[in-house]
Amino acid sequence: MGKLESIWQALKQSLVTTLEELPQDDQITFRQPWLSAETRHLITESRSIKARGLDTSINRELYQSLKCEVQIATRRNKNSYLMNICSEIQNHAVNNNSKDPFMKIRSITQKFKPRHWAIKGQNCLNTELDKIASIWKDYCIRAPMLLSETWGITRKNRAYLEEVQVAIKKLREGKAAGLDKISAEVLQVLDNRGQKIMHTLCQKIWKTGLWPEDWSTA
């Protein structure tokens, strides 16, 4: 665990130092055009506090407070946006303009896709987040043995470099950096040397069933 942690800390420190030396771009791209200037300011402030780190109780409380404010403001902005569209649809209907109402109705009636968190355990389907996390952790610890017993996989390198590169490439962009201050975009621009270090980390995680402390903190 000590060597694994030291490799990650060395890589993290190198990336954080590089980021601090680069000119900072405070412009955040928002996908929702209906967010108000006030809501965007709250989101920016919330991301800034999270990027500075949530290692103190004051920062954690402030972040949680801002997070609640963002949710309330976002919901209020969206409701206002939908009310305006409904008003426009009504006005178009009065004027016998059918094309614009159709396009507006289509834009706000996308198919609802509920989010489900579930994983099958030994005897039942688990939907509680704590149990899901526990099952995944147990699986990660037992994965090498399961692969060897089930499919006879005994390859020396448990994770190929190409697999790590593909996984990094597929990371979701636009998410705020966590306590380590490293976002998905930063990992995606790693050079060949940085990718090899990540590959080494993944190999050690696979073999030991352990991972850096930062990776287990949301």
C-alpha cells in the first residue's frame, strides 16, 4: 500500500504543480441555457470550494450549503423556463401557428429516463448505496481470483496499457475536480509517460485489491 500511495502522490503533486503554473481559465461552459446569472455564480463558487478541498469542516459545511442553494436555484430557473415556453405555445396557438408550438413541445417532452442504482448480490437484488458499494469493493478484491478460476486468465499484466488509455478517454468531461484537484480533462491530456504511470497504478490496484486514499473519497 505504501508504494502504491507514493506513486499516486508523486503523480498528483506533479499534475497539481503544473496546473498551478498554467494561466487559469475561470470560464465555465454551462449546458443549460436557461440558468440565470445568479445560479451560474453559485455553481462557480461551489466548484471553486470543492477544488480548494473539503478537508476542513468549514469548507464541507459551506460546500453543502451552496450545493443546496444550487439545487433550489436550478429548479426555480427550469420551472420559469418551462412556464415561458408554455406561454409562448399558447400565444402561437391563438395565432394559428402550428410549427413553432410543435417544436417547443418536442423540446420539453423528452422521454423520462429514471436513474436506478441496483446490483445483484448473492441472494437478492440490492438497491441501497452502502450495500452496492460494499459488493463492488468485495468484487474488486476477489476479481483476480475469480478470473483465474472461471476463465483460466493468468496473464502477467492484469491491465493492459491500451485498456487504461481507453478508460481515461471515456471519462466524463465537465465534472468538478475532487479533493485531489485533478479533473477528467487533466488525465485525458497525459503524455505517454503519465499514462504509463496510471497503468502501473492500475496494475498494483489489480494485484493488491487496494487503491490510493484519494480514490476512495468522493
